[in-house]
Amino acid sequence: MSRTGAFTLRLAESWTEIRENLGRSVLQALGVMVGVASVLGGFSISDSHQARSDERWRKLGGMERLNVQPAEAIRGGNPSALQSANLGLRRLDADEGEEMNRKAVNATSVQKNARARVRSPYADQTRQISGIGGDFLPLNGYEIERGRLFSTSELEAGAPVCLLGAEAALAFFPTGDPLGQSITLGETRVVVVGVLRELVFRWRDGDGNAFAWRNRLIAAPAAFVATRMQGDKYSRVDRVTFKIPDLSLMEGFARELVAVLKSNHRLQDDFRIDDIAARMRKRQSQGQVYNIVFLLSGVLSLIGGGMVNVNIQLASLKERVREIGVRMAIGASGKEVFKSFLTEALLLTLLGSLAGLLLGVVFAKAICSFLEIPALLRPTSFLLAFVVAAGFGVLFALYPAWKASRLSPMEALRYE
Amino acid sequence: MENVIVTRSLTKVFGANGNAVHALRGIDLEVARGEFVALVGPSGSGKSTLMAIIGCLDSPTAGTYTLGGESVERLSGSALARIRNEKVGFVFQTYNLLPRATVSRNVELPMLYAGVGRRQRRERALELLEQVGIPEKADRLPSELSGGQRQRVAIARALANRPALLLADEPTGALDSKTGAEVLGMFQQLNRQGHTVLLVTHDASIAALASRRVELHDGLVRTVESRAD
């Protein structure tokens, strides 16, 4: 702030000018307000949606994962000797992948699926059985509610034990505690050692549980499923998952993994690597298209409002020509006149933006409550909406301010 | 004696070629420090144009003009603004006060443009309002004042930066004869205190109060009469 307090005075004069011409000023601020509200509201809606999706991933055990699944390598004709000798995706692949880069990997799991008849004293259904190994439960967002995890020796030996998801527990043991009870998977009786906490995720309040299928889990050690249910002595698996918390290491890890797996698989490309984080990032960048659309619609209303402002400002300049002449006669330079016009426009933009930010919050809350998702308002959205509005405010104030500053003092003084 | 105003062959042409209007056709004028000069002439004589150039509101087409020792005929817009601010004190027929600023603010304005600090500005404004006899009106709005009082505020504002020249354009034109006389008395008093006053008027009785009368006709100085006292 200058020693002379010229800025404060300009600000005070601008405020007086705004107050004395309230109708005109409100009109001018309106365009800014709508623009800011539209940018902020739009961003908030898209952010809220994004947050919802992130929440889902967190509940799924995070997206910093690399999945390896078997794929068909033999295309037509008889398999070659190498192809016949290939054993496919095995437990060994998971172990070697983890060994290969302990720095990048902080958890590994394997999954072996089977479909079989499941019988308890209360129910008899055909269900999916998940043979699990490694850190399957935390990697998939499951938690034990009662009972215990499989012990390492049970996993190694493929012991006849199982864990039930919340829905499965209720389906096969509608009354009484399933813990310690027997259940038959295929032809083998196993003991229920744990029940998993129910997983719930709703896109909106009042929606069905998007995770209902995950509560149907019936899990046994992968080795159990492979040997006791499928007679597979090579411990083949249907999915290997590596958790890579540091996403920057993901790409390098994936490259190394391909090399290791290829050598394990007799040089066959019989696996598919799925970098979930990369897939999600791609989807998120598509989500940003919406942000650009919201920004654009905000900018359009700011441009519309800005043009209205230029007109109003030029009209009000006509009313003030004489006053500008007087100011110039007593020594105001064109620069001084320019600054005072710009100050007024900036103050109006500021007030309009503040109102717009408030309106934007209301706007976002209203729409999010209509969509029944929690509203998320990021500070950067406020900042961006404000900066964009202020930028356009200045841009459109330049012309009238410049015009005012170029008035000839003599003609301005004689203006009626 | 030192001259505040010196013009040589000052001409001003409006428009161009076929419809050019020669408002000033070569004015040679000198006003000494401490003089009270009345500039008279019928409308269309060029006195408004001359006043605008003398007040640095406009630039001459040709000729030279020296104000307070500074050559100003070729100065740019912002340099002229500085000259108006420092060397010229304007008093207009219709006061031309800013309606939404207090009396004190109005008086402070030229000092603000000159970069004078807030406190100093206020002090000087109060001092000037005291000098023109309305110290109690400092925090009023111009609309609360009578015409005579408003013209006093305008005079205080004109004096704010201690200008070399007080330039008054029909300062009593909007006032009744009694108030007009008071305002003229104030100009006479300021002149006695050493201020150089150039008063533009069409009223012969007002012109008679000046120490010298310069009459303009068709863009030329026709007569210069000094009052013998």
C-alpha cells in the first residue's frame, strides 16, 4: 500500500460508486457470480463423483495393483512341444515375482477358482469356491469378523478349512454360529474357521449394495482347491496379484515380471498383465473431460457477463465524462483514471466472485444431494473458479478503462 | 518582472483543409507574476480556446507557450497532467466539485495526484478551507453547501498545490450578484497576497476589477488596457 493511501482511496471511491449505482452494479456482478458458481459447482460435482469412485477402490483393497491372469497362447493347429510342456500360471510365478523385486511389492496373493456343490446342514447350492493364498484378504478389502485367518501351514498344506463371506455364512448357517462347523465343498468336508465382515458400498444412499456379490465369498486355501478339488499337482492359479504401493515402480516391475514369467512359461505368452492403476488413471483422465466442460461453461458465462459489463461500463462512462474531465483538469493523468476504473471493475468482480462461490457451494450441495452422493469441495476448485473470474473481470474492464483514460480533458470538461 | 505566461504566435486550428476553423490566429501574450488579468471577448472570439491552452487542457497547433518558466507546447498527455496539477489552479463557472466526495476530499484531490501523504493532505485542506472562510464545512458533501460556499471550496482546491497561476473561467457566472461580489473579492485578496490570476469573463464590470484587461477578437488580441491606479 502506498504512502499516500491512494489505493485505499480509490477502493473507497469505487465502493461509493458501486453503492450509488446499485442496480447497475448488481447486473455487472451477476455475470461473474453465475460464472464462478458454474465453475465451482461443476468441479465439485465431478470431484464428488471421483471421490466416490476412489472410496470404492479403497474398499476393494486399493488400486495400486498388478493382476496376472492366464491367457490362451495356442491359436489353431496342434500345440508345439514347447506349448505342450508349458504348465501355465502357477504358484511359483507369484513367489518368483515377489522375490524378484521386494522393494516394489508389498503384498502378493493368488487365487484359484472352482465351481462346486456346497452343502451344510441347512443348504445345498452350487457355488464359486475361491482358493486363496498369500495376502488375498487384505488385497481385496476383506476383514475377519469372527474366527481367524488361515495359518501359513494350512495354506501350504491345503488343509480342509474355509472362510465364509457374510452372505455365505448366512446362507449356509441361517441359525447358530458357523465357526467350527463342517461344510462340504465338492466331496470334501472342511471346517469353517472364520467369518468375514460384511462389505457394503453404495453409489448413492438408498442404492443397492454394489458389493453384495463379494459377500458370497467361500474361500479355502488355493492348494486345497488345486489338489483336493481339481487334482492339479502343479498348483496352477487363475490370478496372481501384486500390490505395488509406489506407482512409479509399477512400469519397471511389470517389464521385469514379463521376462520372468516368459522364462517360466517356456517362452509362451500365455498370461495377461493388467495394471489396474494405469487403467484407472486413464478413466480418471476421461473424467477430467467433464471438468473441462464445466470450466468451459463457466468461462462462457463469464464471457457473456463480461460483454454485458463492457456495455454497462461504457454507458456509465458517458455519465462520468464530466467528472473525469474535472479530475484531469486538477491533475489526474490518464493512468490515474485508468487505475480508478480498473479498481472499480476489480472490486465488482471480487464481490461477484464471493457471491458466486457461495452460490456454487449451494449449487454443488443441491445437485449432490439430488444424486445422493456426499458433496466434495476442494480448495483448488475455489481458487481456480476465483482466478478465472478475476482474470476475465480484468480482461473485460480493460477496454472501458482504457477508453476513459484516453478522454481529452477539454472535451470531457465541456461534455454535457 | 518575471513572467508566468509567455505565448508567442500561438495558433489553434480545428478541423482540416476546407472546413478548418482558425480559433487562434497568433496570440502574443505575457502575464507577469502577481498580475490580475481579465481575458474578455465576445463568444467565438477564441477566449475559451486560449484559456484551454493556457490551462494546459489542450495543445496549440503552432507557436510557443511558456508557463512558469517551462515550455509546454510540445508536452505529452501525462506531462500536461503533471503541469495542470502543479502549476495551474482551475476555478470553473459550475464549481465542478466531485458530488460524492466530502469538501475536504475535494480539496485534497490535487494533492493526492501529486503524491502528498494522507495526513499532510488533510492538514493542508483544513488550512485552505480556513483561508476561504468555511473551515466548518470540511466533512460535508458539496450538495449541502450554497453556491458561494461551493465556489470557495473550488478556490481552496485550486490553491492546493500552490500553483503559479489561478485560472478562473466565469467564476461568478452561476452566482447571485452579492455572492459573486464576495467571490471576486476573494480573488482580489488572493492577488494582493501575490497570486497570479487570469480571469475569463464577458462581464465588463468584472473585468474592470482586474489590473489589466486583454480583449480578444476573432482569434487575435485586439486591445490591452492597463488600469491606472
